[in-house]
Amino acid sequence: MPKQNQKLTQKQIKQLDKQIVRQLTQLCHLAQNEIDGFVWLTHVVDYTNLDKSLKVIFVFATTEQQVRAEAENANTMKTWVVEYLQALEIKLNNVDKQIQFDSEQACDAQHNGNWQHRLACFQ
């Protein structure tokens, strides 16, 4: 990974995004096997400020499952994210704010199921 504050080229951004997606895909499979109600995860990032802007969002089927998972498994999920990103030498500045939880049920109710619009709120 390029050094902090180094401006990334488009090619570097594309490569880094692929690496992040690869790591988060592995993490997604782990969470699907371990956390009840977990469906998928995604990320949003501004590559000009990677460590401060990267957010990982765990998505659950229902709000009830999300709340339960946050209460019972939030620390575990945050630890997983830190470990999986560490392989890419990415260190989140504020884990508690940069790892978030959401549900398909909430997206349906608040954004008519439009995840693109909903995720824009996370940036």
C-alpha cells in the first residue's frame, strides 16, 4: 500500500480497491457463517483520505437482527475488520465510527430499498 498522504494514481486506486474487496469478501463469508441474520457487507471510501474515510457497513436482514448482533457481536466484527484490513496495512483511525451496522429492512423503510442513495449517507 502506498505511504500515508501519498497521492494515489487511478491504477493504484483500482488495485487497492480490488484488494480491499478481496479481503472484505473473505470477511463477509466468515460473518455469514458466524453471525445470525447477517446478509452482506460493503464499504465506502475516499481514497484521498483512506484511513479516516474508509467505512465498512455490515448489513442484516432485519433491524431486530442488526440490534441483536450489535449487542452480542459488535466487538468481534470490529476485530475481524481490523484484522482483515491489517493484511493491506490499512489502519482505521476510528474503528467505532468507521465500522457500522445497517439492515435491509431499514433501507426498505427509509430509502425504498435504494442502497446507492442510502450508502451516500455514510460518506
